[in-house]
Amino acid sequence: MLTVDEALHRIASHVRSPAAVRVPLADALGCRLAEDVASDIDSPSHDKSVVDGYAVRSVDFARAARGEAAEPVELAVLEEITAGQMPRQPLTSGHATRIMTGAPIPDGADAVVMVEQTSHAEEIGASMVVVTFHTDQITPGQNIKRRATSIRTGQVVLRAGATIRAAEIGLLAEVGRPGVSIVPRPRVAVLSTGNELVAPELLPAAGQIRNSNGPMLLAAARSAGATPIDLGIGRDEVDALRRLIEQGLEHDVLLLSGGVSAGKLDLVPGVLQELGVREVFHKVSVKPGKPLWFGVSGASDPPDCLVFGLPGNPVSSLVGFELFVRPALAALAGHAWQPPPTITAELGQAFVTHGNRSTYYPARLDESGERPTVELLAWQGSGDLRTITEANCLAIFAPGETEYAAGASIPVMRI
């Protein structure tokens, strides 16, 4: 039986990023960029104002700055420029141009004064408007953003491997990329197996249970950045399982829950073998989740599909996903392979472990103090999904019978 680390190593050896695809920008969110992207423009494309105010020549304020002017500076307004407009007149001595945030700076201007530092413009005569400035602290370049200070034409703004978030979507739009090459999201088919399963909206009869694993694994796959495909419930019948598993093998990953232990109706491994899926390992030294099955389909390298047979008990299934499936999905999405990260925390209460498997125990991690602490929950075993909803981590205990004192340092894995 493999250790957790050995199982992760074998999974990693079969995971490769798929070929890049080109998608519309709106479909790229959350994906990994598969190309370097350079800008086709300068940004900003012109010297622009960063405030609402007046574009001026700083030399017109030089006398006031030296204390030679007894009165506030008054300048005649040539025109008004809003964002999206171009100046029609160059700025000359004794004049100012009304300007809005983002609008281009007119030729001849070298500073912008905020409107809050001026009096309301006054009309003088039929056409002249004069504005009074109540500051003499004018320096060349103030409140101006120069052309290409953010981006230069030809500059690489995003490198291959970047994760495309909302900010990256905006930047790609700014540099003229309505479509982009990405590592596609893995497509994950989910199939719950078992004659005892009924849909969540039905009231279970005697001997039946609602299918909680299917919705849970679909949500887990989506939270990992994959595209989930619901195959529903597979009955414990070879023909029914074969038909549904064949559909699942058309995707990047197939997740099955149930049917992988040693019971009379645990038919999944046999059907997978019949369909040409090669077993890589079966059973891992982990509690909960020992019966986990992993295999690959197709003769190519990388394989056509990664197949995970997760145990039917819901907590076992979820732990198997977090430990083994989530790292594989991240790697398929273009990230470097990384086993689930852990941190060290102080155990809040004494605990005794039993058995020869590593234990992943539902717990609450508190990182508000000087050192992280972890409190074990009152977990009732691999069927107790309610307690898992209170957990934000799994406390990890090594195999063997060991007494852990309160305050002992142990590794924990966030979930």
C-alpha cells in the first residue's frame, strides 16, 4: 500500500498541461496565459491631466512665486477640453485651458492646477473668460501623466504562465487583445455509483441515501478552476457503469465515487480495466480514504484521461479530492506540480492516534495569535459530513500509536 507521498509522486508522473487554445477574452478568466503579450500602443497615448482643472504655463506664475505679484494670478481661458477630445489651440502666455481628468494636455502647457485652487471663471465682455488662481506653488509637470509612462508600444505586459484575473482581463483589453492563448481549464466528469443512491430532491426509502458526493465533487472541481460535467448516478450494473464511464473518459479527468473497495458490488475497477484504463495504484495508507484508485486511459503520454476512483463515504471522498485530485487539476491548468501545502500549528488538546495509516483529521485552524493553533473537532468518522462543514483544515497525524500532548507541533493542511 502506497504512502500519501508515493501516491502523489505517481500521479504527478502522469500529469502534463494540455496544448494551448485561443479563446475570447471573456472566457479567459482564471486560466493561465500561454503566450507573452506585448502592447500595440503607448499608455497613456498622450500627455494627460490627472485632475479636473486648468492647464497652464508655469512661467505665468513665476512672479507670484517670487512674491513680486500682489494679486492672485488671473488667466484668460482659451477653451475647454474633455476626455476624448483633442486640444484645438496651443497655450500661449497669459492664458489657461479648462481641462478634465484624462484629457490631453495642449501644446505649450506644462502643468495643471486643480479646480479647487481656483475661483469660478468670470465672463468678461462678449467672449473672454478669466479664471483666478489662488496658489503660486506651480511646478512643471504637476498633475500631468506623461505619454507611455505606464506602457510603451512593444513592451511585454504579461508573460506566459500568468494567472488571468480581473486586472489581467482589463490590461489585455487595453493592449488590444480581444482573444488570447491560454491553458484550457481541465474538464472533469463526475460519476457517483451505487444502487443505494437517490437524487438530493428525493426522500430516501429504506436502505437508500441521497447522493451528496456528486454535488460535492462537482463543486470541488469548480472551486479548483475546472469545468465540471455531471454524469449523474451509476447503478451497480456492469452495462450501466460501462456506458457512463465511457462518457467520462472523453474528458480530461474522471472522478468516480464509490465502487472501489472490496465488496461484491464494487465493480468500478473491473469496468475500467475492460475499457482499457490502466491501473497505476489502488489503496493508499491514509485515513480516511484508503480504497482510493488511480489510473490512466489511452496509450499516449500524457494520457487521454486521468481516472480517480474515490471512496463512497463522503469525507473519504472529499479528503481524497483535496489530497490527490486538486493538485492534479492545478497542474493540468498549467501550474507547476505542488503537493498540498501544509503549515505547522500547536495542537489545542491531547490526542492519541491508532493504526498504521496517516490520519487527516477535521479541525479548526486559528492564526490570529503569535503562533497558529489547531483544535480537533468532534468528528464521527468518514460518513460525518456535517462536522467537515465546521472545519477549515485537516490536522495530519503520522501512522502508528502515538500520544500527542496539548501544545504539540503538528502539520495541518488548509481546506
